[in-house]
Amino acid sequence: MLLSRRAILATALALPAASGTAPAWGEDAASYPSRPVRMIVGFAAGGGNDLFARLIGQKLSENMGQPVVIENRPGAGGRLAVEYAMVQGADGYTLVVGATGQMAIASAIYPTLPYHPTRTFAPIAMIASFPLILAGPMNDSIKSVQDLVAWGKAHPQSSNYATSSPAFTLTTELFKLKTGMPAQAIPYKSSNEMMLSIAGGQTLFAIADGPPTVPLVLGRKIRALAVTGAVRSSELPDVPSMAEVGLPAVDVGLWSGVFVLAGTPAAVRGKLEAELRRTLADAGVREKLKAMAVDPGGAAGDEFRRLIDADIKRFSEIASAANLKFEE
């Protein structure tokens, strides 16, 4: 897969833009945007990052007076979308909704990754940050983390977990390391599909983001067993934290944010940051984000860049300590 993606990337870099539209290198904040803006999402429709993109994209469109078109390009844990964005114009008309997995974790675990989140791209603003939710089946056999671990150890051949990105894989493998539970990874294209696979009995458990998970938990289709970190989720107040169940080291929290190519003019980056801050300050947007079990907004600009660089170091250390190896 890696060679084919690299070949496609090299070919795209060698070819002129098919659209015939020249990049607006000289565009300033006053005239930007003068045409529709694309927002690239690396996961299928219905997943957490897709829901974030559609929510903020609609408000951003209203604020800026131009359509914001959501474009889903799932595959390779979201990396295909980032590689695609690399060969688009650095003009502010192609935004990337980048998640921790595509950006910080990918940089930490893939030594030959063709992009870097804070050098190839310019971080503009965080959309949200959030803990992850450990979910299992809605049955009488598994009602707690302890039940899940015991069941997995008793049925190693049937123990598996769903994942759709390195972020979820890394967190779940850390969970396995700390509990001694065996489980085989089963790949899916989005966290929505992951959780539906638990509800349908195709997989035993998963650790994923809140947007696709909380509605299924509240609808009693799956059971939330814990949230990562030390603090309970405000949307799931009865669900214990990992620290409460004796697993304080399983404290991986994630974020999602907006990026543009590093060569995008500073004035355009500044306009985007200001508009995203305004969008994320909107009461309606914040309430909808909170309903997805995430904390709205967060770091922007240089602060966001420093946070990402620190995350890369932290995830590298986790992967090394857990002796985890990933293939691109």
C-alpha cells in the first residue's frame, strides 16, 4: 500500500493542476475567500471528524460568505487525505480536518511518512479535544472493564477489537499492555462503523471518540465501560474513568483541528484563524460539539503547533515503551 500511495503522490506532484485555476498566492485577507473552500476529511461520512467538519463547515460558510464543501477521502487511517492535500494549492482553499492519529501519532510511528503536521502543514485551530470511550456489547456478561478483560482472557480466540486509525489502535494496544488482555485488531473505515460492529456482534469492543459512540450508548445498543484519563465525561457521567478502574496510564486524549499547507500566505492563515475562532465561539456550535462528548475549541496558531510537537514526542515514547510496530 505504501509504494502505491507514494507512486500516486509522486505522479501528482509532477503534473500541473488539472483544474487550470492558478493558486491565489497574492490574495490577502480582505479578498479571501473569493470562491468555494474545500474541507478534506480523511474518514468516511458519519465518523467523528466528519461530523466536526460538517458542523463547523456550515457555520464557517455562513460567516465567510462562501460555500465550504466537505470532501471525504477515507483510507490508511486518514493519511490518504493528508497526502492528497499536499498536492493542492497552498492558497487557503483546501483545508484539512486533521486528527491526532493522522498528524501527531502518524509522525511518531511512521519513520517514512511523506508529511509532517507542523512543517508540511500550518496548524490553524483546534476544533475540539476529547477523551476516548471504551465500549463493549450490551449484554449481561460484560458490564465493566474487569468483565471485559476476564472475558477476553477466557476466550482469546474470540477476543477482538475494532479500529479505524492508529490513534485508536495505539490506545487499545496500551490498554491491552496494561491489562494483559488478548485481542486481535479488526480494521474499519470510520469510528461509526467500529461502534456499529460492536452493536452487530462482529467485534467485541473498541476504544473510540465520542460523536458516534455516545448516541449508541444512550440508545442502549452498546455499553460504555470507561473513558480514558482521570475525569469522567459530562455526557456519560455514570461511566468511570480509566483512572477510577485502576488504569491511570490509559490516559490518551485526542484532538481534531484545521490545517492548511505551510506555504499558504500569512494573511490568509490569519483570516482563517480568526474566522475559525469566531465559528468555535458560537454558542450553537459549542453546544452541538458538547453534545458529541468533546470540549469545543482549544489551541490555535503557534500554541496549537507547540502542542502537536509535544504530542509527537509523547506518542513516540508510548509506542517505544509498548514495543509497538506499525506498517504504513
